[in-house]
Amino acid sequence: MGSSEDGVYQPILQNNEATLSPQSPEKQDESSNKLESILSDTTLPVLKRFRLATWIELKLIFLLAAPAVAVYMVNYCMSMSTQIFSGHLGNLELAAASLGNTGIQVFAYGLMLGMGSAVETLCGQAYGAQKYEMLGVYMQRSTILLTITGVFICFIYIFSKPILILLGESPRIASAAALFVFGLIPQLFAYAVNMPIQKFLQSQSIVAPSAYISAATLVLHLLLSWLVVYKIGLGLLGASLVLSLSWWIIVVAQFVYILKSERCKYTWAGFSLKAFSGLPEFFKLSAGSAVMLCLENWYFQILVLLAGLVDNPELALDSLSIW
């Protein structure tokens, strides 16, 4: 009877949520449990609880923030190193790289970063609601939308020379900047894939792998830039092509991590046709995020464009390249 009664009271649908949830880092789980136990321990004085809880919380934030900061710093160093290699070619090349990298490329980066921020909100909500499979769908949907956006921005890259001349830039610098920008066209579509991937990983508190990948890519980027610019002699175009290649290396490496990592086993269920649904609504959310972030990123771009209008534009742009 005991076994039959146990069978009667056994729930038909068992909650297997614990076995269907992504695995979190052990250190983070241990710190979270310790933080909860300290806050709920009424035997400790209030100030001591506050001090201990603050220290644990700071360590948790550091574990998440430090790799994320490292990723952005490494990405910045890749662009900066490209300008340094270009500067060794001559003043004109440095001015062209400064105008192309900051005057044109920052426009695309700000727009992609802003539109990619929408997926961060949606992935965070889906992860908190334990709808893990939707994280992969949101990432794909954002990638599709950003790729379409990249196609339109690509025309700005292609016609960068007449656009810069129309804005009053020197034809000599505009021609060199256009050559540099042509090599950044592949980077534009790397942005379209990289932004959603990074937000997909960050919403799951997976930040360290991106930092390791970016750091390794930076070393490879420096070696390839030296080889292509100086040894092979591709010059300004070679410098920008290597920068684009480095971004695609980061994208491919991060996607391979998503495919192979156990931590993404439940959030990445493969490519889905659901990614093509709800694109208009997703675009509205992305556009709102883009407006806020673009205004913060474009102010320096305007400064660079204005620097190209002075009497000695090469010197002015060379000066602005030293950020």
C-alpha cells in the first residue's frame, strides 16, 4: 500500500527545472549563497553584515565587469594599433586612417552598438524567465536585423570619397580615407554578428571567454599588421583589411565557443526560423536603443570631420589620431 500511495501522490509532471537550466560557474554560485546567508544572519551586527555583503558583492561585480572592460579595451587597442601602423607609412596615411576609422567607422560602430543593445534587454528577460531557448532566437533575430542595416551602411563606405569631399574634406585626404574605408567593409558585417553574440553571452554572465579570445586576437592582429603592411607592402588598404580579418576571427571564435560550451547547451538550440518573425517590432526596440547610444558616440566623429576643414587638415587629423 505504501508504494501504491506514493504512486498516487506522485506528480504527473515533475519539475525538472534544475536539470534543464544552464550551469553557472561554481565560484559565482558559492559567492551568491554566501551573500544570501550573511544577509539573512540576524545574529551578526548590521554594520558587519553590510561590510561583508558589500565585499562579496564587489567581488561578484568585478568577476563580471573586469573581462567586459578588457574586451572593449582590446577592441580599442586593435583600432588604435591599425592607426599606428598607418602612421608609420606617412602623414597622409595617418590622416586618412584617422578620418576613415573615426570619421566613418565610428558612425557604423555607434549604430551597430546601439541597435545591438536591444538584444541585451530581451536576452536578460528571457534568461530570467528561464526561457533559455529564446536567447538563441533573439541573437539570430538581432544578427539578421544588423546585417540588413549593414547593407545600407555599406553604401556610405562605398561612396565615402564623394561624401567626404561634399562635406568639405581635402580631395587628397578623402581619396586615401576612401581606400582605407574599403578595407573596413568586411568589419562592418563582423559588427553585425559580434554585437548580438556578445550580448547573448553577457546576459548569461559569460564574459571571460570573450576576453581571452579578444586578447589572443590582438596579438595575432599585431603580427598580421606588421606582416601585411611592411613585409607584403599592402599599405593602407592592407592595414584596414587586417583589422576586418581580426574582427571576424573574434566572431568565429566566439561562435565556436557557443557551439562547444556546456554553458550554452540550453540557450543555443541551433538555427531557427523563429528569428525571421517579429522583425518590425524588434527594429522599433533596436532603433530606440540606437538613438540613445549613437548620440554619445557621434560627437567625436563630428569633431574629426570639422578638423578636416582647417587650413592644414593633415596635421589636424594626425593630432586627433592621438586620442
